[in-house]
Amino acid sequence: MHPAILLAITLSAAPPGVDAGRRLFNDPGLGKNGVACAACHATVKDEAKDGDGLLRAGHSLFGVARRPFWRGDRERRLHRSLADATDVCVQIFQGGEPLEGADRINLARYLSTLGRGKKRSPALVLQPALEADLDYDRPQYQGGDASRGRALFYQACHACHPHGGVGLGPAVAGLGVAEVAQAVREGNGLIRGSRKAGAWMPAYGQTRLSDDQVADLAAFVASLPKK
Ligand code: HEC
Ligand code: HEC
């Protein structure tokens, strides 16, 4: 074969396992609750510009393999590798078992292709989502705009609470503003402990939803007739 053709083939083919890893990333059957990685993480650099319009609980994983550490674990003791950091989501948010063998390797390989060419990515800095005294009955969450909240709800919440009704999560229609704000800020699982593994509502920090956006969402949910 002509060397140029060989080179072209080598350049166009994804490294082994990457395609399999991408399928795992998008596979709702990866864990037990039918939620794919892709439901909670975009893969583009600029979600506002290049995203698909959904507003996900987790941050984009663009450049994730080049972050110095994950989940705030500066010493990299708890999460030594990207696959270790991923297992937390598999177990907590998808109700699955830590990945093993080829799946473990291939998913990490796919994640390593996100943001290729960039030298180093900054570590993810998470803004605390919780209210210090766990009091959500505050003015900042009151008086939201239900029509803006409606649009946000379909971008961020509809996947698990279809039209405010029962889906992966329970029906939320008609709940009070403070209840909604608390669920969004605290989630359930990491902080309060969940009854059903893999059915844990993720928390949304300030960098995912601002106080004003939470207020708008809460106004919309509260305005829905109870189901
Ligand atoms: C139900 C939502 C949800 C699902 C499903 C989910 N994640 Fe996450 N993930 C999160 C949240 C929330 C965080 C916390 C950090 C953030 O806001 O991105 C996180 C954090 C991470 C981190 C650490 C990022 C860092 O730099 O600290 C990695 C890596 C990750 N997820 C990968 C995955 C992969 C791969 C899958 C599928 C196997 C997955 N996640 C499934 C919500 C989810
Ligand atoms: C990945 C799936 C998922 C997404 C996305 C999600 N939720 Fe949830 N939500 C759940 C699950 C599961 C529960 C039940 C948690 C538990 O108590 O076990 C829940 C619980 C709740 C509750 C508490 C219901 C009650 O009766 O106590 C509220 C309110 C709520 N969610 C609102 C929202 C809003 C608003 C959004 C969008 C910002 C949202 N959720 C996004 C899965 C999700």
C-alpha cells in the first residue's frame, strides 16, 4: 500500500475502543435506572454555543482527562484515575456496579478524546449548592417567573419528571417553592441518603442553575395542577 494511503487510514480511524466507549457513554442501559452519562454531561467545550439546548445536572466533560484531579480530590487519593472518578457516577447516579474490563478501559478512552489537543484543563471548581442552614423558604427563591421556568423545566427536569408527572423521579407538579428549591439544591442521595439506589436526584450548584433560575423553575412547578 502507498504510504500516504496508509497514513490517511491511520489518521481517520479512531483508536481502538473509542467507538465502543462512546456507545457506553450514550447507553441508558449502562447502569440500572435508564439514565445515560449523556443525560447528565455534555461533551462540548461551550455548552451555550455548541450544546444541544439541554441543561444537564453535571458539567461538560470536555477536557476531563486533562484535569489535574477530579471531584475536588487534590491528592488524587480517592480517585486515582478517570475511571475511578467515573465509577462514583455509575454507582450513585446510575445504580450500577463499577465498570470492569474492556468497558472500563473503553469508556475512559472515549473520555480522553474529548478536548484533544488541549494541553491542560483546569480542575472543576464546584460552587456549593446547599443553603448554609438548609432553609429554602427564602426570598431569593420566591416570586419567580413561571413562563421562564417552563422553558427551563423542559431543558433540565422533563427527562426525569415528564411534564411534572411520574417518570424516573416522582411527580412534582404543585409542590411548594421551598420544596422544589431544596430538591434542586440538595438533590437526594449524596447528602440525605436515598432509599432507592440509582434513583438519586442530582444536586444543581450555582454554576448549573442560578438562584433566579431556581426561583423561575419553582414558580412553574408550583403553578402546575397536582397529579
Ligand atoms: C444523574 C446525573 C449523572 C449521571 C447519569 C452521570 N453523572 Fe457524572 N457527574 C454528575 C454530577 C452532578 C457531577 C458533579 C460535578 C459536576 O457538576 O459536573 C458529576 C461528576 C463527574 C465526573 C468528575 C468531574 C470532575 O472533574 O470532578 C466525571 C469524570 C463524571 N461525572 C463522569 C461520568 C460518566 C462517564 C458517566 C456515565 C458512566 C456519568 N458521569 C454519569 C452527574 C451525573
Ligand atoms: C436524572 C434524573 C432527574 C433529573 C434530571 C431531575 N430529577 Fe428531580 N428527582 C429525581 C428523583 C429520582 C427523585 C426522587 C429522589 C428520592 O427521594 O429518592 C427526584 C425528586 C425531586 C423532587 C422531590 C419530590 C418529592 O416529592 O419530594 C423535586 C421537587 C424535584 N425532583 C424537582 C426537580 C427539578 C425542578 C428538576 C430540574 C431542575 C429535577 N428534579 C431534575 C430525578 C431527577
